[in-house]
Amino acid sequence: MPQPQLADSISNLDRTPVLEARGLTRRFGGLIAVNNVSFSVNEGEIFGLIGPNGAGKTTLFNLVTGLIHPSNGQMLYQGDEISKLRPHQIAKKGIARTFQNIRLFADLSALENVMIAQHIHTKSGVFTGVLGLPPAPREEQKTRSRAFELLELVGLSDRADEKASNFPYGDQRRLEIARALALEPSVLLLDEPAAGMNPNEKQQLSDFIRQIRQQFNLTILLIEHHVPLVMGLCDRIAVLNFGQLIAIGNPADVKSDQAVIEAYLGTD
Ligand SMILES: Nc1ncnc2c1ncn2[C@@H]1O[C@H](COP(=O)(O)OP(=O)(O)OP(=O)(O)O)[C@@H](O)[C@H]1O
Ligand SMILES: [Mg+2]
């Protein structure tokens, strides 16, 4: 495993990592989907997570976002343990995500999908909508215009009123990113955001991820199979194989790591 440079270690000493996994383990029956994984992610990093199918990448995201809880070990956010929190509590702390299997409200418009996400931060809250109570008009207007801005950012504002299910895959993924950004996160987890995109869209997505990191001061975790995208975009990359962390480091080191080549990258 590549060692961090001494200068990096020293400059990182006084900083609490944004996220830290300590011996994180998750079992499903007899299967150990995530096995004693430890790593930390620094503020502002684009941190890649790669590995073969079934390696435990999505399970790791599910552990970070509280969809499931660890069998052993801990997940920390800004130094505080979050492993026992529920998904909405973790979202409220500033950790947002997109899903590998897109989870939009198919029958709602693009705009409504983004508006709903913002309720976590509005006074009237999500229950106003659920109970059919009218939200405060000014708040509603603010939510609507903010949602529209986010759709503009991801290039979907001209179809704001179209049903989410009408969008092609690539656009649904961008809509999910807009919805995640509506939570005003400090950490954004993207699970295979380039799946279903053509090479041109993949390049645009890569530029877009860099842009939003800058614009919203984000720390980004990215699961992605498209190796050139990961290598070109990420500051550091962690590699999972059968639930275990087999390498972590900068793209060049990971690319030349023998265990990674054997498990995932191959000799091509
Ligand atoms: N809720 C669950 N119940 C039982 N097994 C699960 C559950 N979630 C994941 N697994 C298993 O855990 C392992 C890791 O799955 P996971 O989805 O995390 O892999 P992945 O690295 O995201 O793979 P892919 O690249 O195919 O998305 C797999 O063997 C999967 O079948
Ligand atoms: Mg997955």
C-alpha cells in the first residue's frame, strides 16, 4: 500500500477529517460485505471508491448515510460518531447522496423532485406537504426559485415541469445530483453518476463535479467504474475487493498497485 508523503502527513495532522471510517464492518448473514475498513476523507477532496462488482462500495455508502448500520466499527463525521443515526439525521448534518438505482419520485416533475428535498431546511418541513397543508407562500416561492436555480445548474431547467420518469437515464442522474444539492450538503456521495451516459456526457459530468466542488465547497465521494473518469477526477482513490480495502492513495499509485491490477484493473 502506498505511504502518504511526509509533507502531507504533517499538514494533515491538525485537521479533523470530514469523514472517517474506523474498522467499519457490515455482515449480511454469512457474507461480510464490508470488512474492517478504515480510511479518512479530507475536506475538499474528491475521493474515489472503486472495485469489482459486489466489492461492497454501495454498502459502504449505505453505512455512511445511515441506510444500514455497521455490524462493527464506526463512521465519524467531523469527529462525531454518526453510525447510529438515521438517514434523515445524517442528511441534516450535511451528507447527501445519489443512488446507483435512481430513486426519484417518478410521477413528480423535475422541479417538484428538487423542491421536496429542500423541505429538510424549510420551517414548514416535509409534513406540511404530506398533510396537505399549504406552506407559507413566501417560503414556497423561495423553495421554487432555488429548485429552479439548481435545475439550471445541472442543465435541466428548460424541462422543469416534465415528469422525472420521462427523462433519459443520464438526465435522471443529473436530476438526482440537483436534488442532493438542494440539501445544501457539505459532503456529497455519488454512486455511479456516469452510468448510462455517453463519452461526451461523461466528460461534461467530470467537469461539472469539479465545478460544484468549487462552487459549494464540497467534499465528494465518488463510486465509478469508468476508470479514466476516476483517475482524471479524484484526488485519492480507495479500492475495495471482497469487502476489504486493498489500496488507497493518489491515482498514479493506485493505478500501478499490483493487488489492484490483479483484482480490478487488469493488465490492459
Ligand atoms: N441488503 C443486503 N442484504 C444482503 N446482501 C447484501 C445487501 N446489500 C448488499 N449485499 C451484498 O453485499 C455485497 C456487496 O454489495 P454492494 O452492492 O455493496 O457491491 P458494489 O461494490 O456496490 O457492487 P456494484 O459495482 O455491482 O454496484 C454483495 O455480495 C451484495 O449481494
Ligand atoms: Mg454498487
